[in-house]
Amino acid sequence: MVATSENILDKHLRPILKDLLAQCNDGNRRKFARIYGDVETMDANKIAYAIAICERTIKKNAESH
């Protein structure tokens, strides 16, 4: 099987995104779901940007406490 960019995203980046979402609060996760839908079915081209958003959200949440 030839490794495609989508296969690589599925294998490596989707689990990272799921872990980051787990670190967000409920409100953040609801907003994410409204924008992107489910992590499993979201467009592979949006994963890297979604990871960056989650990282910024986690940092912002930590700073506000």
C-alpha cells in the first residue's frame, strides 16, 4: 500500500487532535463540533489547522485560570 497524505493524517494526526480535544472544556468541544463536525469524518485538509486551534485554546484556558 502506498502511503498517501490522507493515510498519514489518519494514522498520526487524528489521534493527536482527539487527545487535544480531550484537554479542552465542554464548551470548546461543542464549538469545535459545530465548526468541524466529528474528528473521524472531518476533511483531512483541515486537521493541521484544527490542531493549531486546539493548542491555542488549551493555552488560553490555562492562562485564564
